[in-house]
Amino acid sequence: MLSIKLSTGRSLWNTSFPMFLISQSASGLGDAVRFIALTALLVQISGSGLSAALGLVFSIVPSLVLSLFAGSVGDLLPEKTLLISLELVRSAVLMMFINCAEIPLIYGLQMILSSLDAIFNPPLRKIMANLLGEKILRGNAIFNGVSGMTNIFGSLLSAVIISRWNIKAALLTSCYLHAISAVFLLFTRTGGRHQKAPGGEKKAHTSVCSNIKNGVMYIKAKKQIREIIMANTVLCFGAVATTMAFYPYAFDVLKMTQKEWGLLMSIFYGANFIAMLLSPGLQENFKRKGLFSTYLIFIFISGIWLLYGSLETAAPVFILQLLEGSAVALCGIFLVTMQQSITERRYLATTTGISDFIASIGKTVGLGYAYTAMSLWSVRHVFVINAAVLSLYAVYKISLLLNHRGSAAIRSKSH
């Protein structure tokens, strides 16, 4: 059974984590406003929900290409400087959307933003590990809860701005929010130190390729990390395929309006706040059972996906989105915390990048299969197949864990 031992070490919880949280709240607001605005822009230009769904393809491809190197860069360069630079570049790219009216150009700019997002995650996770120390599970829960609230307010804010003014105003708001995030980051003490590699040589002088190689070898030697990465990849496969099918499902099948879509996204991402409230009560169970708890949540998520395939009206979908969002957020908290807790700090960004890369492969396969299934059959088939894949994987893994526990109990009795 995979169990978790939370890391110890000096924590900057009381001094810098609140400032960091404010910074990332502004960034999350910017992302939420951008997501609704770009979806509205693509639907407005094309008149179809499928064009917005295809935007996912152009969002995931850069992650597939860059995430492997992003983790290594996150270990080699100062994390704080890297995040500030990325926020400022995000702000500049968003300015380019304002006068953009061609779908190919929008997809191109989305690829640039997704490239920045791929580079952003590994140093972000490393800074959080530096700040949180032994409070890493609690900190991840709070971070996800705040992210949920920013998604609620960001989605609603974007919908209000679009209805009161226009899509360009929403994009400009997102631009300003990322710039504000950079300012707060500037005044945040992240606790990062430029670490040295074995033998005293500075990691800054280590090549990116050799750093990736070292990270791969480290993961190969750590079965627990491999299990976490695989679980995350399977979840990403099903989640991104479901998301791609959900665009035409919402706009073309359920005939949702832009306001209803904004509310739906607010509910889904706002469920992170519910996950934050639930995680403290599940903390002891999580530390004791580890991935077993996550696999049980996988089965719950697969049941929700199965229900999507049978619904004809929008009202129940809002409730299911709340449940699905809460479950997915809990899985995210558990998986990230497990990886951060058992990974040596000097490999943390690199292993995060490798994990993102493998997850991106799963997302890419999920997108390809979802598009093919929608072309041959319907969006409902995507939901049903996703439910089957995720539940079968969870049941298989649970059976392995139970067999392992049974074998261990037999061995202990024999002694």
C-alpha cells in the first residue's frame, strides 16, 4: 500500500505564502477571464462549439513539446525570476488577442500561451514546496480552494464584462491581472536557493539534457512516483477527452447560452473550494492509504461521466459539474501532494516537468480519440468510453493493492 510521509523542513507559511497566494489569485483570475473570453470569441467567429473544443488541441500540443524541458529549466534557473518573466510575457501576448479576428491566428496565440503555461507549472510547484514545508497538504488544499474561488469570480467577471462591454474588454482585464500577479511575485520571498549538484558543482552549469536524464533515472528508481505519474496520466486522458466533447455537448446539444456556459465553468472550477474544505477531513485517510483513496475517487468520476451520456437537459449537468469538479480537484490535491512529498527537492521541478510531459501524451491521445469518436458516433459515446476506461483502470489498481496487502498480511502471520 502506498503511504505518504509528509516532508519536513523550514516553512515560510506565515510570512510569504499569503503574498504568494495573492499573486497566484490574480494570475488565476486572469486565466479564468481569458478562458471564457477566448471561448466566446471562437464561438462568436465560427458559430460552433466545436471550434472552441479544437482550441484544446492547440493548447495541449505545446505542453507535449515543452513540458519535458520546462521541468529541467525550473530546476536550473531561479524560480521566482522565471515566474515573474512568464507572467509579464502572458500579459503581452493577451494584448495581441484584442484586434484578432482570424481563427488560425487565435489558435496560434493560444499555442504561445499554452507554451508559457507549460513552463510555469514546474517552478510553481517547487516554490510551493519551499514555502510550505511540512504543511504541504494543507497548503495545496488552500491553493486549490483559492483557485476555485478565482475561477468562480473570474468566469462571472468575464461574463459580466462581455455582456456589459465586449470580449476585448475581458481580454484586456486578463492582461492587467497577469501584470498584477508579477508585481506581487516581485515582493514575495520564495525561499528558493540555487542548489548544488553532487560534487559541489552548481546546477546552473548542468545541461538541460543531462538534467532530464538524471530526472528520468530518478523516476525509474522510484516506483511510487511512477505510480503517481501513471494515475495522473490516465485521469488527464479521460478528463481532456470529456472536456473536448463537452463543448459541442453544451453549445450544440444542450443549446447553452454564453451566460450559462460561464456559470457552468464557475461551478466546475469553483468546486476546488469544496475540495479544499473536504481535504482536511480526508488527510489522515490519505496519508495512510495514498493512491487507494485516489482510485476510489476515479470510480466516482467515471460514474458522473457515464451520466453525461444519458442526459437531455442542462439542469442536472450543473449539479454533476459540481460533483465532478470537486472529485477531480481532490485527486489533483492528493496526486500533487504525494509527488511533492516523496521527491527530493533538487529533482522536484524536473520530475514535475516529466510528469507534465507524460500527462500531455495522455491528453493528446485523449483529444485524438475524442475527435474521432465524435466524428464517427456522437459526443455521448466519448463520455461512456471515458467512464469505462477510468473505472477499469481504478478497479485493476485497487485489486493489485488489495492483493499486495493480503500477501503482506500472510507473510507477517507466517513469521
